[in-house]
Amino acid sequence: MTASIDVSRPLPGAHFGATLRLSKPLSEAMPEGLPQQLADAGGLLLIPNLDEITANPRLLVEMSYLLGPEVEDYRTLLTRVAMAHETVPEIFMVTNMVPGARPPPRRPDPPLTADGKLPVQYPHRVGWHTDQSYRRPPPDISLFYAVTPVARERGQTIFASGHLAYDALPAHLKAKVEQLEGLHAQPGTGRSRSDVTTGKTPPAVLSHQRSQKQPVVRTHPVTGRKALYLCEAGQMDWFDGPFVGMQPGPHGDGAKLLDELMTHYTRPEFIYVHEWMQGDLLIWDNRCLVHAATWYDADKEQRMMWRTTVRGNPGAIYAGEKRSWIPAEAAE
Ligand SMILES: [Fe+2]
């Protein structure tokens, strides 16, 4: 039995994205045509009122398989095991409710823009990234489900459309980035902007932890549309990058270009801000969007979000590649 889907586009206050409302519970019928809906919406779907996932987390994994051939198992992703769901290891918990969990990002300074709005544009807002871009091939799609969100006006997830940003790039910048590659660094490997600004040489890492080159302009494997594919302070390599073949380091020509591109990428007209409600599911396409998390008061509030990651269709440029993040000894 199939469920009908009511679609409204775009997402409120944005120029991309769509809201899907399902006519039946997931346990009765899985929605059909999600990959096409995602493509038509420019890479971002909101499906509200899926509270049944909280009691039946396998439904989230089942939905994830509608979007691609492979759903990551977080026990084998070399991530901290405590952050994987106890019985459903495809679920990564983004939370402050597990001891040792990563704290939420700091509040921007100042906390609001001059006209009283949530800061979204880089560099007032930092933390913009696309998931796991420090791996080759990178993942396709993330699903993010709100078990327990925090109160409105904090703990939001903010998105910027790489398609809209690319389309609006001035011609001279389009020409400059067309063949350019970014160098994406795994957080924690000592190569973030703040790590390198202190003047320290990053520690040696094993080959599977090395920074990875990625095209700055990515062609979407489903739609054929071009999108900017970039991160900023925490997920680019500021020692050898951020760009291959440009002056490296936090004060070089590469840094100046990255700042210019990220400021453009996160212009308010390319943004959607999601205020979470319990039971919301967001599905985003990492191949054509960047996102950032916002602050909440982790001492006073408890947040539990579940994420799955889908991979398997990164595009022709990655065809036949070995996974960069698998240690040589584990791959044998
Ligand atoms: Fe993320």
C-alpha cells in the first residue's frame, strides 16, 4: 500500500526546499519517490509529524534506504561508539545527553545581527560544513530526526543552497573556481583555522586521516546542476590549503578566496533556518548544501537528535575509488 504525499515548495522563508506531509504512518506505508522529491526541492525536505520513529527507530533506517544503496553503520565508521544508538547502529546521536558528547557550538558574537535577526552569514556565523567532506568518496544524504529538540530560537539547523550560491556567483569567480579543488580536513587533526593560526605544525596523521581534495564546484549526479562544495574554519585544511595550488595558510590568497566564497555562499537569500519541532525529519543532500548548527544552553536544556548517513552515489569523479577513511590494515 502506498501513501500519498502532499508537497509544498519552497520551505517557509527560503527559495529552495519542500515540506512533505504523508497521508499514512510510516509503519503502514513508506513514502514513494523520495529521491525525486529531494532533487526537485534543491536538496532539502522537511517531513513533520513522524513521532512514531522515536518508538521504532528502525523506521528511520528503512527511510534512509529509500534514498540510496548504503546506510552507514556507526560502529564501523571509526567514530566514538557511545554516540551510536544502542540497538540501531546506523543511528548517530547528536545530543548533550550522552556523557562526553560534543557541546553545541558557541553563540555568535554579537548573538544577533544589527536588525535583531539570527546571524546566518559567514563569518558572523561559523560552523558551515557539508557532512564528512574529509572523506572520499563523501556521503550523499543525511537524515536528521528530532527526538527531543530544544525550545525555538535556539538549537536550529541552518542550510545554504550550493546551487543558488553557484548560480549567483559573479563570472570572474565562476571562472576562478571551475577547476579548483578544496582541501578538506577531518576535525581533530590539528588543521583547522584556529589550530593553524596559533603557529603550531599539525601532528602527523595516519594515511586514512589525511585531508582530502574535493572539487569546489560539484556537478550533482542526479540533476546535473552545479553547486558550490565547500566548508570553512573547522573542516578545511588551513595548513596545506584551503585550496590546492593557491598560497596556503590562514593569511594566504587561498584564505582570502575562501572567505569571499563562504560570505557569498551564506548570503541570506540562499538560506533556510529550521526551527525544530518534535517529530520533524529533515533530509538534506550533502552534495549541494552546507549546513550549520546553532547554540543552545546545554547546561539547562537536553537535546536528542538522530542522524543517519546515506552513501553510494557521489558522482562519476569518484568512480572506483577506495574509501579514504578505512585504515590500510582494516581494508586487507
Ligand atoms: Fe553536519
